[in-house]
Amino acid sequence: MLLKSKCQWSEKAKLLLKNLNNFANEGSSQKHCIPLVVDDCNVGILSPLVVKLLSSYTHVFDTKDGKYVTFCKEMDDQEKRTKAVAEVTEDLRKKEAYSSLKGWRDEVGIYIHMMYNR
């Protein structure tokens, strides 16, 4: 009886994890996303909504004809990029343009710094 109970729990946990990480599953929105490229390295993928939002910040981002998003040429060092990303995320949060930013705790500077210092 205990073995059956553990198996049922394992299967439920497996199903839950599969549903939480559904981006890799067939039919996910992944095919609609485009890469975020920094210094010729793919550092992530962006949903169409995020691409649309970032395309308004042409002084920071270049959408490269919808094939990928990167920083514009003027964003040529870590400090400029970090400052610009902080300003963009704060602006989007103030405009309530992207719901995920409602709970943002200003970690952007730390994240960008960590991303460039691996």
C-alpha cells in the first residue's frame, strides 16, 4: 500500500512539474518567441509582448527586423546597459505595461551585473 501511495504521489508531482515547465512542450508559445542577444551571445528568449514593449525603447534596444533583440550600438558597455535596463523596467512598471513587473524588487542591477561577470 505504501509503494502504491508513493507512486501516485510521484506521478502527480511529475505531472505538476511538466505543467510548470510547459515551455518546452509541443504547442507551447516558444515558437513565437525570439532571442535576446548580447555581444553575439544568445542570453534568453522574449515573448512577442515583451518584444513589442521593448521596441518602444529604440534608444536602448534594436529589434533586428524581428529576428532577435539586442542592445543598440550606443549601449556598448555593462554600466550603460545596466542603467538603461533599470530605466526601461521602471518605466514599464510605472505604466503598468507588463504585469510581471508589479512585484519587481529592483534586482535588475544585480542580475545584469551577474550576467556579465560569469
